Amino acid sequence: MACPMPIGHRQPRFVGPGCNDDVMSLTASTPAAVSPAERLEVLFDELAELAGQRNAIDGRIVEIVGEVDRDELWGATGARSVAALVAWKMGSSSGNAQTIATVARRLEAFPRCAQGMREGRLSLDQVGVIAARAGEGSDEHYAELARCATVNQLRTAVKLEPRPEPESRPDRPEPQPSITKTSDDEGTCWRIKLPHPEAAKFDAALQSHRDALIAEWKRDHGNGDRASDQAPPFPSTGEAFMRVVEAGWDAEAARRPHGHHTTVVMHVDVGQRVASLHLGPLLTDAERRYLTCDATCEVWFERDGEVIGAGRATRLINRRLRRALEYRHPTCAVPGCGATRGLHAHHIRHWEDGGLTELFNLVLVCPYHHRLHHRGVITISGPADDLVVIDSSGRRLSAGSLARPPNLPPPAVPPCPGPTGERADWWWYEPFQPQPPPTNN
């Protein structure tokens, strides 16, 4: 395989136990006695050592995440995905968490690249580009190329990899939009199929609303002062889809029959405490308590199958009470969250258990933690001015970060000099050629 840039270059000087005297003599000398080139050489040597250790640590992190993903352990954490779990527990950005999850998912397909990370030679970003789009069987090709290529050069190399052409038939009918719906005990699945032009509009709408959610999330969490293992995950495409739906709920209410507004309607049997959606499925206890906790739906009360009370917008929290709640605690009450927008007013003693809609019995929580509470993942108790939030294992949550001083020594790997930094000559590069599928002859 041809490398698009020369690999040969000056070997960096290792900074190890035998080099401490040199480092100390340079750093202890007066600035006039040390040239900028010598100072830069020492700093580069230290960067190479730290980069190798970081790459090896990232390699171990990827292995751990791969085990969590393979054995489906993340489902017990309440996180929405493996990437969301990584961002939550490590305090990393969604992009970095997604890279870790992507590499972890394809560890078996790229063992040489993964070994390069463990040995400190390849970075997470380099292997992430390969794992994201490289074809099957390309592990050896890209493991060799990554020794001298930058992340951007690897991204270009992967793009040059030939892709199978989509099958085209002139007599194929024009695709028609379709929506199918399936339900099970856990939820409802909507499958939407759109022609490419309409799909482009749908993608643009989703991206617009996701950008708005991300901007709000960054305003709440972007300063890094509230780093915690309980911060809500980065906004997902699913949340953006729900925002599209909610934005169009009542946009043209006057054009509907009788000016009817879109409302979630729920029927509750007060004797058995069983609830169902109007003309829809039964709700779990957690779903019932969640919907009746904040003023988000219309409830009809029944006993023995007979309606005994016409629904109202349940437990309507007036504007003055809402302002008092926001003044007392303007962010989500769960420690470390910090969300300030779209908060729900949660009854500490539940409304259906006789809890009053008064200031002492209300706290503001974000939708994410509100759902977690009613699913039993976290428990919110105590008076509003001394709230206690406990997770499913009985641990009291606090806003502190998961980070702690390490107990283990850094990985014993050689320094990583990084890519050569040379300009790539793509005329001489031979892209990876996927192997054709085996025939049954």
C-alpha cells in the first residue's frame, strides 16, 4: 500500500527516567541561556509522552464502552443511548461521546487500529474517522495509513474509498410517502418513508429545531460550572422531532372544527387507579403519575366505567405560583442539571395522593428528570427548601463531578509523535478496494 506522504522523519527524543536531568537543567536555566528551539523541543517531548498516554487511556475507555454496549448494560442506567451514557458519565461533549461509541461498536472490525490506540500510536479521532465510514476488511490498510496521516487526511482517504452504486431502474415507480404505526408494551413506533425532496424538507425542519434545542442546552450547561453525572443528555433527534410536533399543535387551531386545540386526554378510574389515553392504550403507573403531575393533559375521572367528573386542565398552576417557583429555584431541582427552559412543576407529594398545589409541595424539574422520577430511576423527596434526590441504588445525588485523582499509574507506552504533518499527494494514493462478495459457484 502506498502512503500519501513520506513516513521517514527525525525520531523524537523520549522523555523518560533517564532524561529528567536534561529537562531539569533546561527548565532551571535562566531564560537567556535556553534558546526558544531548545524550550520547544522539551515541550514537544512532553506533549508526545502525554499524547501516547492519552491514546492508551482512550483505547481502554473504548474497550469499556464496547463491553457496556455489547452486553446491553447501558439500558439499566436510564440513558437514551451508549453515546448519551458516555457524555453523561464522563462529562464529554456529544461529539466526542459519539466517536467513542462508534469506535466501540466496530472494535471487532478494526482490531489493528484498536491495538494502535492501546499502544499509544493512534488517537481516538484518527480511529473514529476510520470506524465511522471505512468498509469491512480495511483494518490493515487504514492502520498503516494512520501512522503518518492526520485526521483530515484520513477523512479524505475514506471518502476516496469506492462505494457500491445504487441500483437504478427506469421503470421503477415514483416513491410515495407512507407512514406506518406499530405499538407494543413499551411504546409506539412510527415509520416514515418520504421521497428525497420531501425528506430534505423534513431533515431541514428537524435540524432547525435540534439547533434550537442545542442552543438552549449550551446556555444551560456550556459554562462547565455544573458538571455532573446527572446533567441531561445532549438533545437528540427524537427530541427535535417532538419539538416539530409541538410547534405545529395549535398553529392553525381556528381552522379546525369548533377551534378545537390539540389536547392529550386521559381517563382515570379513581377506584383502581388505572388510566388510559382517550381511545388509546392503557398507561403504566409511571406514565399515569407523570401525566397527572404537571398541567399537561385533560383528565376524565371514572368509577365502575361511568364518568363521574369532566376533565379539567389538571392542577393548573397559575402564573403567580409559577413565578414564585422560578424565583425560588430557577433551574432543575436535580443536583448538577442546571436546565432552565421547559421545566415542569413537580408535586413532591403527588397530586393523586392528596398533595396540594402549593409552593411548599412544588419544585421545578426538567422533562428528562421528571420522567426518570416517575419511572422510579430517581426519587425526589423532602421539603422543597431541603430537597433530597436519590438514585435507584440509594445514592444521594450531588452536583459534584465524577472526576477524581487517579489511583493507577499512567499507561507504560512510548511517546506518540503524531502524524508527519506532510502535505498529502493524493495522485500516488491507492484507496482501499472493497472485496467483492463471495460467489456460491
